[in-house]
Amino acid sequence: MISQKKFIAISLAFFVLALFMNKANAQISDSLKTQLQRVSSEMCEEGNNNFIVVDAIIDGYISLRAKYSFVYKKDMILINDAPLMPSDYPRYSEK
């Protein structure tokens, strides 16, 4: 179970992300990226593999306002039916 402080931080980050998603072709600001990186780290520390979705948004694998899919298995990560770039795979798999 996550603490109330972490829950609020995660909720705030996703609320801010939702605001940006409502703007057509919105770019992720540096401050939002920082917040999302913090959320991703907390999710990973808690054993929540959905940090991959947050990282994929940060890295541009998932576009704002677009449908997406991802598959996460021990030796494979697919986002929108495509594998990660070889240079990114170690960062995702080691996290």
C-alpha cells in the first residue's frame, strides 16, 4: 500500500498529464517530465510494472492523445507492437 503523500504526488502528476493531453499536439514540458520521472521511480520501487507506460510517454514511444498497447515480459518489451530501440532496452529492463 502506498502512503498518502505518494498517492497525492502520483495523482497530481497524472492530473497534470491529463491537462496536457487535452491540448492538441501538446509537448511534454521539462517540469512535467521531471514529475513523471519521479512517479515512474516510485512505481518501480513499489513493484508496479506500469512505470513502463510512464517512461514510454517521457521517451516519446507513446504519443499524447493516442491509443497505445504494451507487452512486458521478462525478455521482451513491445510498445504499440514494436520493440524498444536497442539503446533504450537496457534502461527499461534494468529499472
